[in-house]
Amino acid sequence: MNVVIAIDGPAGAGKSTVAKRIADALSYFYIDSGSLFRAITFKVIQSGLDMNDINGIIKLAENSTIDFSNNKVFLDSIDVNSKIRSAIVNSNVSHIAKISEVRDIIADIQRNIALKKNVVVEGRDIGTTIFPNAAFKFFLVASVEERARRRLLELNSSGSNYSLEEVMEQISKRDIIDSNRAVSPLRKAEDAIIIDTDGKCIDDVVNEILFNIKSFN
């Protein structure tokens, strides 16, 4: 049976960077579940669909193909890796993620990958809903201010010009939406290990997770 390492947590907690490093260290396949939702969100925005047109969004998701290759996301065979990180996608992805049918489509993509290889998966409901029987579960946390600083660097490095206060507000709103949605809300799995990333460099967090994994072997 293939091994699944689930890494959950709120926006900006460092999940993506840490999960990539863990996958590299163990030679596992990395699945960025957030990118899957971002890709659908990007396509919805590009199509001009209203965010309240649930049936239209579901149909669009059903007719989309999303793949990973060389740590990049391909939507309908087009590289959208940089485009799905925009502020407008950030502001709308939680609305798309609330749709249960879209979540089912994304879950199937992830489970199909895990049928073929060992994976490190990061998201918000990986250990609770997508892979409740994952061999290892971690839940990353950090303060809103710390998470906003990290996201601000990411956004402004791509040419944006946001303030820390603006990003903190975005993240706080997303936390509320993610934690209170009816379908698969953001929460820690009972058997997940909490990793506080505040004030820690990536190496420290990666080493802490790898230590926990190896201690079970």
C-alpha cells in the first residue's frame, strides 16, 4: 500500500513549501491540493461565470483536466502555475472550495494519484476527509501576521503592491470562510501532530516533520 503524508493548515502557514521539501527528501510525489482549487477558480474567472452560478461552476469543473508536471500545474494542458497565484484568485478560491461537487472532483484527482505512488499532500482537509487513513498527519499553524508576511512576499515578488494590512485582512477572511464552510471545513485531524511554524525557518519545520516520520519507523 502506498504511503500518504497529509499536511494541513490555514493559508500562509507554509504548507506548500514544507510539503515540497518533505516530498523531495523522501522521493515522494507532491500534491498541492490548493493548486487544484486555484486552477478551477482561475478558469471560472476567465470564463466570466458568476461566482454564484453553482451549476455552471460544477459543469466547468467536470469538463476540466488538471495535471501536475515538474512541480507545475497544467489546466487543460496549459501551464497556469503562475497565473493561479494572483490576488483575484486568492480572493475567490474559498468560494469555489465551498462547493461540495467541486471538492469531490478534486478529491478524486488526488486519490487517483495516491493509488499509483507515495505522496505528500497538503491542503485543509487532507487528514480529515481526503485521506483519513493517511500514515502521517501534520497540522501547521502560525499567527495571522506571520502568515500575511509570507504571502506578502509571494505576491509582491510577482509584481503586486499590497500592504501587510491588506493581506492580513484577506487571510483573516479566508480563515473564517474555510473554518465555517459546511463541507469539509478547515480543522485539525484528531491524530494530527501540530507544528507551530511561527519564528521558524523552513529547514527547522522540515526537520521537525522528518524527525516525527522517522520516529515511527
